[in-house]
Amino acid sequence: MSPSKTYTGAVIGAGAAANSCAKGGGHQIGYRHGETLLNHPSVKLTTCADINAENLKAFQTKFSVAGGFLDYKEMLKESRPDIVSICTYVGLHRPMIEACARAGVKGIFCEKPFLPSWTDCQEIQKIAAETGIKIVVAHIRRKFHAFLRARELYNNGTIGKPLICAAGIGGWDMSEWGSHWLDMFCFFHNDQPIKYAMGQARVTTAGGYGHAMEDHALLF
């Protein structure tokens, strides 16, 4: 981003109106993205899209956003934003990323889980190469002071020689919460290329956030 230029920003998926959802967290992730875009000195938050008219109106009011659309494709066509935050379920990410890339969007800040399959990743990689669009996945914990300090202690010998990294997840699944830990392990090791990965999961009827969730899983 050029510090001398102002970019227009948009959010796809406002989510539940602020203070209206007891669960909070990911149910209102659009508001976190809205705050980020609003507070960036080089970005002007201009528009939002959400299929829920009530949530859309609440978001527009909260951030004083003039542009509001029930269809994100119409938003891309009419507003032509430079930067788009995608705050929807994982199953919707690929078509939304493709639409943004074809509409001339310069950058995407996409919520995790990023994409549901390796095939989807390969196709999005092709589109990124064709259009030049920049895509960032929202693993913001890399910027938290606690994790920055933890990486420092992990690498400077304070805690000894690391032999293994392990994390447990209760009440969530590997792609939702587990993706944060997998990214953090990469972060602790300075994003060195992964040599191999092995895993096993038991998936029956569990699900949430628009995708299947495992009953039990192990990855290493």
C-alpha cells in the first residue's frame, strides 16, 4: 500500500449487529474488520454487503457507511472497492474471492478458515497469479504481544531446546480454532517450509459455520 494514497474499503458479511449476539466472537467478526478498515489511515470504509437487511443497516449506522447492498456482486459492480474484507462462512469464500478478483479488487483480507479444500486453494492461487490480487488470511494472533513474546522465548533458549509443539482444542474443530494453532506453530518456526503433515479425523454428523466438523481429530 502506498502511504500517500487513500484506498476504498468494503466488508462482505457484516454479521450480527453489535451487542445483539450473546455469543459474540466470530458472529460479529465483520465489526472487527470494519473497525480495522475504519482506523487505517490509508483506507476509507465506503460500503458493506450482507444478505440480512437488518444487520446491514446496523453496520451502516455503526460505521457511518453510505453504501449498503444485499448482494455482494452488486456491491463490487457499483462501488468497485480497492480492498475487501470477507467475513463469511468458509464455503462462500472461493466464489467471493473469485468475484473480487474479476472485479478489479486490489487486496482481500479473508477470515479463516480460508478455503475448504486443497483444490480450492490451487484454483485461487491461479486467479491470484492471473489478476495480481493480494490475499491475506486473518491470523491476527501473530500481532498479539503475548504471542510475539512467546515466540521470542521459544527461539532464544530461555525455555530450553524445543522438542515438540502441542495444542489441544475443546469445543471447536480443527479448521476453525485449530487453524490458529497451526498458524502459530508456523509463526514460532519463522514460517519455514513444512516437510510433511499427517492427520486423522472422525467425522459423523457434527457441523457448524456452514461446514462439517470432526468428532475427534489428530494432526502432526
